[in-house]
Amino acid sequence: MMRDIPCKVRVVAIQTDELGPIITLAQRNDQGAYEQLYSRFVDQLYRYLYVRCNDVGLAEEALSELWLRVVQYLPQFRIPAKGADQAFVSWLYRIARNLSVDAMRGRRKYVYGIPEMIESPEPLAEDRMVAADERQLLDRALTTLTVEQREVILLRFHDDRTISEVAALTGRTETAIKGLQHRAVGALARAMGVRGEKVTDAHRI
């Protein structure tokens, strides 16, 4: 059975140290601690993998492999005295990014699209048609982006991560993230025929 694409998930802040004790317990094979880590991160990691792979099956396979690697390598994970959450989340996303690269290797064609992620009251039929048209326009515009640009757009404008957090999660500098974001928003704006600042406001990804 295919996993549902999450519409809204809790994004764990990475500027705290609340995960340290849970990670320590998990490293001692505490099943409850493993379950806590899984429940906190599984949806956002699946969405991240789906956006990068753009294939439900590949995303599910990568997610399964990701948690196998977490179980295998978590005992070797070194918990820093400060910034435990940031270190752990960055570690998870690094594994996810590497797995997505492996999953996409050899594929030459992609049909990009970001799944629906915003919950709202039941719209009127006319509103649904407008929303569907805008979604199709956004999906087509996303084909103009690189995987790296799409990754930044997801983390910045859906997960509401700061520039510094995205830099930490992706292993890039803040300057590089700003550049990727600027080029991505510009490309989306050109493709959608709107001003750049309207892209992330009207289509909160």
C-alpha cells in the first residue's frame, strides 16, 4: 500500500537540544526512543524524498532504506554538547539527500510537481478550478528548476526554515542558499508570468 503524501506535518526546530536525551536512549536500543524519532521525522523526510525523487515508489524505498541506516549507524552518531538537534537533523537530511541521488541515478526524465500541502475549508467549484489551474501552472514552472533549487524552495517556503537552517541541512553556505533561492524564485516568476515576490506569497509551497 502506497504511503499518503503528507499535507501538513510538524517541522522540528533545529536550534534546540531537546533531542539529545532521546537520541541517547535510542543508541541504547530503547524502542520507545526510536519510535519517538521516527514519528517526529518520518513525514517531513518522506515529503523531502518525494520532492527530490518525484516518484512515490522511489520515495518509499528510499525512506525504508533511510530508517535502516539510522538503526545501523545511530550508535556511532556523536551527540554534540550544544546544537544536538541541528546536528541530528542535518545528519538525517544528508542521508536522505544521498539516497535520493542514488534513487534518481540513471533516470533522464522527470515530471516535477510538489504535492498539495495546504489544508483549507472545502472550496467552491469555481475556486477549485482556479486552484487547480494555478497548481498546474506552478507544477509546470517547477520543471524549470534544478533539484537543488527545488530542495531550497521546499525547505524555505513550506517548512519555513531560515537561511541558516537550510544551509545546515543541505551542507551549503548561507550565500549559496541565498543564490539558489534567488535564482529559483526568479525562474518560477518568469515561468508563471508574475513578479518574483508574488511566487512565494500566492503559491505558498
